[in-house]
Amino acid sequence: MAAQIRTETRLLVAALPRLISLHRSERMSDRDARAALDAVFAAPARPVPLESLVGSVWSLALERRLSAYDACYVVLAETLDAPLVTADRQLAAATPNAVLITS
């Protein structure tokens, strides 16, 4: 059985700490943070075979000077033609699929 990434799980694991951090630093209201979290759960999700991403992650990390971790998110968003929602300006600049959270 191929290893798979459950996109909704990865979204939650990535989003939850950041949303908590934004809320604690008072850069995001409780209402907005909870709405963003609800959006994570509402996003359509499906398993993605991990092996199908590795080559693209490798190349992208080198081409765009990203960490392997960040390159995984970019490749996944680009593969699924989905938005990459992030508060990280460098990560947002790495893909036209990015939606930058600024508050």
C-alpha cells in the first residue's frame, strides 16, 4: 500500500498552531481564527499518494530555495490546483496559488 497524505489532516496540522499563534499575539480575533479553522474542515479533501510528490518536491525545493517541508505544501497545492493559505510571505511568494493571511 502506497503512503498517502490525507490533505485535511495535513491542513489541520499546519493551520492549527499558526492560528493559535496569530490569536495569542492578538493579530487575529478569536472569531476570525475559528472561521479559518472551520474553513480547513470544510475544504474538500482526498488522499494523495506521497510517492507521486517526492520528485516534484525535490526539484521545487532546489529551484525556489524552499525547505522540503514548504515545498511539500507548494507541490500539493499546485498538484491539486488548490489555494495555499499561509501567513508566511516567503512561502506565499513561491506559488501563484498562495493566499497570504496578513491579519
